[in-house]
Amino acid sequence: MARRFERSRRGVTATFDDDERALLSGLLTEVSQLLDDGTTPSEDPLEAMVGTGGSTTPPSDPAVARLLPQAAKDDPDAAREFRRLTERGLRQRKRDGLERARATLERPGPLVLDAEEQHAWLVALTDVRLVLAERLGLRTDDDADAVLAEVAESSPEDPRVWMASVYDFLTWLQETLVAALSKQLPRG
């Protein structure tokens, strides 16, 4: 059973059993795949280096659109230009972070995360939770209450029950990571 993220002298640590590692690894991989738009890197060296030259239209998948939101809702031209200049690089940074977090799960024993891995986990958990939240229809506290009521009355075989449980687990996990990152190292 998962043990919370905690700060120790070795760094931020957590313990997961094999099933939890497989679940987390699978979720991180799935979200990374969602962010893969299938485009090839630009031939322009500057565009390739800074990650510009991407699409100007928002993603059609609402979950991906939630990960890559519109920058300027009242100015469609500015939003398209901002997306063209930033989306490719943002997609790649998110995918790199998801992969960095996933790779830590392959190490034996408890996770011991360095500063870059801690940041990768924090962002990766946010991204996975955003995708699940979109799939569950969670946008407000009222939505959360409605989903809780719905899954409480649903059959355990209902996929929404599983998604809500995973979302709850990831929320707890992220809260423990934030708490660990907020603590000072023990003295002495």
C-alpha cells in the first residue's frame, strides 16, 4: 500500500507496491501519449530549439485542451499566435516531465526523488489529475459533489467509480508531496 511522500535527509521519498507502480506508470504513459500530436520536429533549427511553429488551433480532445488552454479568451488572434509559439514546446516539456516521473518508478525500493524529479512529479500529478477531472466532468466544487453522489450509487464495475477512486488517490498523493516539499529538513 502506498506510503505518503515524506521529506527525509535523503530527499523526498515515497513507497509504492507493484500494483501502484504499474497504475501510476500506466497513467503517466497514457497522458504522455495524449500529448503526442504526431508532428515531427521542425526543420528550422530555431523553431526546433525553442519549440515554436506548432498548431494554431486548440486540441479537439477536451482533456488535452485542459492541459493546453487558450491563452487569451477575448483575443482569438493573440490566442492563435501564442499557441503557435508555445504549444509544441509545452507539449514536449510536459511529456519529458511525465517520462521523468515514470522513470523513477522503475527503480527498486522506495522512491527517493531529487529536486528535478520532485518538480516532475508535482507537474505530472497535476496533468494526470486534470485529464481525469475532464473525463469525470469535474470543473467546480459542485461538480465534485455531483460525481461523488453519482459514484456512491453506482455499481463497483462502473468505470467512473474506478476513475473517481484513482482521482482521489492521486489527489491524496499530490497533497502529501506538497506537504513534504513544504517541510524543512530535520535538524541535527
